[in-house]
Amino acid sequence: MSESRETPKSPGPAAAGARKAAIRAAELDAAGPLTTTRERFVLDDTVYLDGNSLGALPRSVPDRIAEVIRHEWGELRIRSWTEAGWWTAPERIGEKIAPLVGAAPGQVVVGDSTSINVFKAVTGGIRMAGKGCTEILVDATTFPTDGYIARSAARMAGLAVRPVEPARIADEVTERTALALVNHVDYRTGELNDMASITAALHSAGTLAVWDLCHSAGALPVALDACGVDLAVGCTYKYLNGGPGSPAYLYVRKSLQERFESPLPGWNSHVDPFGMEPGYTPADGVLRGRVGTPDILSMLALEAALEVWEGVAIEDVRAKSLALTDFFLECVSEYAPPGRVRSVTPYEHRRRGSQVSLACSPGGSSVAAQGGAPVAGEVMAELIRRGVVGDFRPPDVLRFGFTPLYTTFADAERAAWVLGEVLRDQAAAGGDAG
Amino acid sequence: MSESRETPKSPGPAAAGARKAAIRAAELDAAGPLTTTRERFVLDDTVYLDGNSLGALPRSVPDRIAEVIRHEWGELRIRSWTEAGWWTAPERIGEKIAPLVGAAPGQVVVGDSTSINVFKAVTGGIRMAGKGCTEILVDATTFPTDGYIARSAARMAGLAVRPVEPARIADEVTERTALALVNHVDYRTGELNDMASITAALHSAGTLAVWDLCHSAGALPVALDACGVDLAVGCTYKYLNGGPGSPAYLYVRKSLQERFESPLPGWNSHVDPFGMEPGYTPADGVLRGRVGTPDILSMLALEAALEVWEGVAIEDVRAKSLALTDFFLECVSEYAPPGRVRSVTPYEHRRRGSQVSLACSPGGSSVAAQGGAPVAGEVMAELIRRGVVGDFRPPDVLRFGFTPLYTTFADAERAAWVLGEVLRDQAAAGGDAG
């Protein structure tokens, strides 16, 4: 997509500011770190800021999956379960994710969707909690599926669910709370919750800490072991670039594994799966988190995708993520018409994940504003038409995800520029029609 | 693999019988039906009789998945959820499986593993059953995972589990039985259970019928609607050739869908998934069986694999399946040393699935027999080394699966021939060592 930068239909940013930002983007992209990791992905000239929904395709994936299909499925067939390592893929790939989430070996297993892993973690956690527990806490700002599933798990165990804002958890937890399920980064606002302090507060009350890492793993350092987290889940198709619907993972802290009792004790978690015994005896360790036959194509695509982390320090990822989101926020304030967008993502670094969410208000005279139409949704649709891909989350959030391995500062600058254009064009069109 | 048919080390079958069987195989292969469907698969000169564990690779899969990765993931990225139909894949592919299991539209949804679908079906069924129910029945000969998961589901709902042989279900069901979970075909023996009569007996007692179709769908006619089955699950990587760990499916009878309440109410089953509402409101229909984000690569491989059914009548599949297994049993009795193998698969057609399971006893003087070693396991390992792939199920079963779309009568004859050789060689080696 070529960039036009035509004369805007309504007053736009000053030329000097735009020139300065463009030069700065080029300098930042040249300076590094992570100047070459973009080459590990298949990308084009779209500004792709939706890696927090579906990560871009790593170059390591297509040939690997072609080989899995042609040779492992097509020629070895059933022998691949042993000879090609299919059977042990869930734990092998778990070990490749472990360093990205601050987990020593033997605590992460891959398989099933995030929703299903939330069910395992919440039910397993409730079963480990004290007998007198009557409730669980769920992050009031959670991605919906976590809340739905936690409610189902709690109901099946006879416990109540209390939604609590993450910042209030330390005050709200009681000795009757079995566990709290908290999102590390809020999917909507991009706010980063403090894993160390919230986990410590929960532990002080004798409560288990269950974290959802969907929007943090791969974008910033996660320190499960160091924070003493009890259970965690995460998806792999966002910042881990595993592909559409690639399997999620479950973390069970080493010292809790012996007490972890899955509500989904499928044959893959049996101590002797091919013994075909009618009675269930769980395997040792985190293998207890396995359920049924793993979806090998999706799982091996994830494994190949994880090759992009070769030689990457997560601290560099974090540094670039913050620099990118800082720069994007600066460019937005330079380019966007005043009063139309407002960041709901915290400016403080310690409270920011790797996305910027802009609440988008209707322009004063626009038709959309007058009709109460979904302005933000329309803005995002137009951004996408103009080659800047983020996403929309109701009611009014424009969400822009920054994947430090491949997002450039030039991407950030161009996204802000196009956003400014779209907002001005929309206002102008609204004015024309009004 | 070339065939040697050397002079056996111990007395073998008569030449005339072997000649007759080989000629008959060629005639049967030429006669049809399903003489050309083998070309729809990637096969070599291995005799592959393990399609009841992992179906062979359909030729329609590799290019389709390469395109999904290159174009849909690599270029369209997030847009593919709508533009490439990813979001609706679970129900769209469900409709492609429906005719193979005798289901009218709107009752089958694809996703997750079989184990997880057993959990949905059993818990959902218990919730629909009468308040006074205290137990569920589980097929005593079930594939283990069904039993493990059913036990977990029943425990969470406060019900007991009673294992019952399928043939005894009509006698054992009581008004306190919420449901019975039955395998349509026994994974070990290949016995086909009578869906119509067992379902009718359950309904007479006011009990729900939940069927596992893993070993029947794609190998013989399944008549879910006609039998009035309430809930069913099945895998897609056996006779449906969907690939390693391809997603399973759930059937919920139309008239029960409004009462079906999933224990795994993930956001994909919400009436408005992108509304991101904190409260859960289920979608209408079988969509309630969806959970989290579907594993697209595995799911679209399955969709491509289902193209092999184009123009195939399941009645022809059944006719060829019975002819193949009849012929294999004849060849085994012609070629195998007397007393070494015995079919545990019923000879009666109405009680036979699409596999032959041979219980394998130790030869009289063999080392293995003397040492009590796992004879059947060794026999199968040697068969595989000689290019005949079946599998072994403890304690003593050699399992040979027949996939009518690609298994030939020549395959059946050669498998029996090589089995005879292996058994004679093993006996001879045992004699030498003794």
C-alpha cells in the first residue's frame, strides 16, 4: 500500500511535527534492539498492529508443516506418534514456552484452548484450596471467557464467584477465598497488573493465585516462579505467533503438582496411557494437565513458530515494546484532531502491557455522533481499509497491539498518521452531511 | 516393499490355498464398489491396517493447508476470521460430518478433543435428566478415556457411575439412571453394539442415550436421528481421516438443544461473542457445544479431508468393509498356524465393526511363551517391520482396521500371509532357542 499524505480535508498536523516524527521513527528503527527479528516473519506493507489478536506468520512454519503433513502423516502415519515425537509434543513444547514465562522446567504443558485450561486451573485450584472456602474472585475486567468458565467451574464445585477489580484484590480477599483468577494484561485497556504484589497479597490470605497470561507472554517478562504463582494459563496465537487457534498452555507450580487433580482426566494424562486400564491413575507432574489426543498440526506449527525466539532476550522485547507504545502515543497526540481519542492504556510504564487502546469519541458534528452509531467500529474499519490493522473492542476502544519482534517505529508513526487522516475525513464528511 | 514368500522355516499353508486366495483378492479388488477411492489418498506399498487409529493422508489436504498458512494466515491474518470463514468452521464442518452419522442439519459441531466432548455430553446430559437420578451407566468395555471423563463428570454432579456391558444395559437401566454412555464399536474387539435397540431400551426407562462414534463413523452407516440418540461424540482422525489429533465433534439432538447447558461455556458459544459481555448468554442450537477459539489448522485439514466422501455411499462402504473383514478372516484361517490366533471380533455381520481383532496366544515351545513375554506385542512389532501395520492392544490383541475407501482385498490377503510367516518364524526361533 502506497502512502499518499494528501492535503487533508480539514486542518491537520503541522508539517514540521510530522517531518520530525518520521525522521525519529527511522532513527529508532535503525538503533535497535531487535532490528533483524522482523525478517523472521512473513509481512508486507500493511501496518499490522493486531498481533495481540493473531500473531503474524513466522517464516519457519510453512515448510515445517508441509513436511509434517507429507512425511510424518503421509508416510510414517501412525508410527509418528513415537518416531516423530508426536506423543511428547505437549510437554516438549511446554518446555519451549517455559523460559518465556519465567518457569523452570517441568511445569508447563501445551494443549486445548485457553478456555479449557481456565477450567482445569480453576477447578484444580478449588480442589487444592481449604475445605472452608466458599468463593473465588475473578478479575472484574477479565476477558469474558475466563469469567464464564470460572463461573461454571465454581458452580460445579459449589462455590460463589465475586468479580473484583485487580487493584482491589488485596483488600477483598478473605480466608474463605479459594483462589483469584487475574489477567496479567487487561485485553481491553492494555493495563498491566502487578503479578508480584497481587500474588503476595493472595498468599497472605492463604489463597491461590491463578494468572491468565494471554496478553503478556511474549510481550514482556513474566516471572511465574519468582512471583510464586500457583497456576497459570495462556494462549499461543498472540505474541507467541503460534497460528490461528493454536493450543494454549497450563502452568502448575512444581510443589502443587502432586495435589493437582484435573476435572478433565483424559487418557493422555494417565500414568500408563497405553495400558488401557479402566481405572484412572494420574501421571506425575504437569502431564496431569493433558487431556485427549493432541491436535498435532496446530501444535507443531506452534513449535516451529517458537523458533523466532532464538537469541532473543525478553528484556529487549520489553524495552522495545515500551519505546514503541511511547512513540505511538506521542505521534497520536501530534496527528489526531484534539479531543477525538484518549488513551485508556496507562502512561506509566510499570502499568502498561504491549498495546495502546484509544477510546474514540464521536466528532462534534459527525453524522455518526448524531445518530449514536458505533463510531469507533467505523473508524477501525476505515483504518483497515487504509492498510492499518488494529481491532475494535466495544463500546468505543480502538486497540493497537505492538509486537516488538516485528513491529517497527515506522509502523507506529504511519498508524498514527492514518488515524489522524481517518478522524479528520470522518469529521469533514459529517460536516458535509450535517 | 517387495514380497518374498520364501519357503517357511516351519510347515506353512498349502500352495493351492494361497494361490486361490491371491486370485480371489485380485478379483474382489476389480469388482468394486469403491475401486477408485484409494486414489484419493497418499499411500505406498505398506499394508496399512491402522486407519482405525490414524487415517491415511487424503490428497486434498497438503495444498489446502499450504494455502491456509500462506494466504489466510500469512497475508489476510486476522481478517481470515471473517473473510476466510474461520469463525464459522466448527459448525460448517459439523454439517459435512452430519450426513455420515445420520444427522439432519444443525446438530453437529466440531472442536476440541473427544475426551472434552465426552465431558460436555455427559455433564450436559446429567443436567437434562430428571432430578431424582443418582447414577449414570458407562459401557464396561469402553475406551478408557470415556470412562475416566464420565467418572469425573458424574462426580462433579454428585452422581455414581456403574459400568455395564452394552448387552446388559437394557436389563440394568433404572428410573434413577440419568444416562448411559456407550461405544458404538468396541475399540478392542471391534464388536458393533446395537444403537437402535439399546437407545430404545434406555428411552423406555426415561434415560438419555449418549453414544461414542469414534470407531464407527465413516466405516458403517450411523443413524443418530433415526435411532433417536440424544447426544453423541466422535473423533475425526480414524475413518474420517482428519489427521493426527484433528478435532472431535459433538451431536446434540435438535429437540434437546434448548435444554443443553455446557459445563464449558467459553466465549465461542456466547450468543454475541464479540459483544464481550461479562454475563454469559448461550447461543441457540448446537453452537452451545463450542468452547474457545478453534484450532484452525487442524480443523481446516479435517475439512479438506472430508472431500474424499464426494459421491461415496456409506452403504457401499459397509458392504466392502464386511467383505474385507470376511476375506481377511478366511485368509487368516488359511495361513496362520493352528491355535495361535483366534478372532475376538464377532463373525456375525450385524455385530461387527470394521476391524478384526485377533487374540494371539504364545506358541507351544517359544521363548516368549516360556518367559511370559508380551507375545502379541512382539508379533505386531515384527508385522510392522515387514510392512503390515496394525496395532496392539493389551493384553493380547492384534488389531487390524479396514478402511473401505482405501484398503484393498490384496492388502487383506498379504496381511494374513505375513502374519502366518511371522507366527511360524517366531515358533521356529523359539524351537531353536529351546
